[in-house]
Amino acid sequence: MKSTKIFISLLFLLLTGTAMLFLFSSFYTGYESVELSDTNKAEDPSLYPQEYKIVSPKIEGEYFFCGEEVPIKNIDVKERLERELIVNTYWHSLTLLSLKRANRWFPVIEPILKKNNIPDDFKYLALTESMLTNAVSPAGAVGFWQFKKEAAREYGLEINSEIDERYHIEKATEAACKYLADSYKKYGNWTLAAASYNYGKSGIDEQIEKQKTKNYYNLVLPEETSRYIFRIVAIKEILNNPRRFGFYYEEDNLYKPYRTYEIAVNKEVKSWADFAKAHGINYRILKMLNPWLRKHYLKNKKHKTYKIKLPVEGSIYVIPD
């Protein structure tokens, strides 16, 4: 009986080992056949049913930022631009959202840039900074234009416990225009003015002094600033030629600008929620249109006049409570 059990056990192990050897052999043979047939992949599309191709965007022609040429004849410059085109082309979700948001917010930003004699290309800087959201960075930069408190106050934005105009798209754009105009006056070109927006004027000044050059493309800078102009140029190129980079969409799917009107408030508001309901909306919609209101009330002891945006009747569906 004992020898029979041993025989059965050995037979089981033998059969199991044979089966595993067969499976491994089949897998290996199949793997090898796939490798051997790689050259035939393009000849039989049915084996690869996905309807897309991963391609490298072409770097050709001329590229400009604010009318200033990006010198892609230089191999380093060309490869830095190519990197950002690849990243933004294949970061599908974020780039597609950028296309949608740009349709809503560029019409707000563009006339302010024009009024202040700032090149239109700087709208892509705002997009690069925040993806046109009221983002808050780890360093404390806030809003579409990513202002820190000190710079925001220097350029006229109000910041306190109740109000933060870094979240006010029109006022923050005005402040950004002032900063960029000062930087252009200092550096004599828009490329370095944009770089200083990311790195700060003192940072750019220090590197110019150390490296004995005023050309952005020749400066060795921290990675974020080194990539900064190229990111702006890349997103500009994609948004201006979306189909060339594989982005297809229906115009109706782009985010529409908000239709609003303004009312003046120059006294205390005990509850913005009550204020909203009195105007036929809710607190969420009020905050969506006026994100610079940071508390649910406004003491306004100095009786300063604030302009509050409200939606044109019927332009935003209000969900019943």
C-alpha cells in the first residue's frame, strides 16, 4: 500500500512537470513567433485594432513668442521645444481641457492685454501658469496668473481675510500687465520678461550677471524656468493647430464664456448666501462668478465699492434646493 502511494505521488509529479513544460514551451514558442513576425505588423492592421498612432510632432518652419523668434536652428533649442510639444501633445486630458477653457477665458484676457499694449501671446502664459483655473501652488502663488502676496500687493491687488483679488480674473490680468510692462522696460525683450515672471526679476538679474549673457536661450536656469518659454510656445502651437496634433472636438463642446452683469455693493453683506438667493441664484453660483470673495460675508467697514457679477437671467440653470 505504501509503495502504491509513492508510485501515485511520483506519477502526479511527473504529469504536473510535463504539463508545465508543455505550457512554458508553448508560451515561449508563441513569444518567439511574435518576435519573428514583428516585420509583418504593418501588413496586417487587423492584429492592431487601435485607431491611433504615437508619432513625434514635427519641428519645422519658424516659431515665435511675442514676435521674437525661437532659434530652433540651435540643436539644444530645437530639442527643448520638441520635449514640450511631445509632453503637451500626449498629455491628452490636460491639453483638451486647456482647449475648452481657453474658449471661455481668452475672450476675457485678450482685450485687457491689448488695452495695456501687452502682446497677445501672454494669454498662453496664463494658461501655462494655471491651466486657467484658480490654482494654489505649494509656494503660495494663487489664481490664473499665479501671484504671490507680495507681488500682488505691489501691483495693486487687494488681499485680506475677506477679499483676494488674485482670484479676480480681470484685476489679476491688469496686475500681470503692469508686471510684464515693467519687465519689458528692464530687459528690452518679451522673452526675458516672461522668464522673469516665472523666476523673478532678481533671479534673472543674478543669472545675467553670472553668465554674461542677456539671451534667454543661452542662460542656464532652473529646470522650470528653462522649460517655461518652450511650454508657452508649445501650448500656443497646439491650440492654434489642434488637428495637426490629433485634437478633434465639436465647437459646441468648448466651454462658453459666462454671460454676466454687475451690481455695485458698498456696504456690509451679512450673508452672501442670502444675497445670492435674493438675486435668484445660490451661493455656489455666486462664488463661481466671484471667486475673489473669500468669506461667506463682507464686513466692508470702509464702505468700499465692489462690483459683483451675476448671471444674465436664464444663462445658467439654477438647481432647485
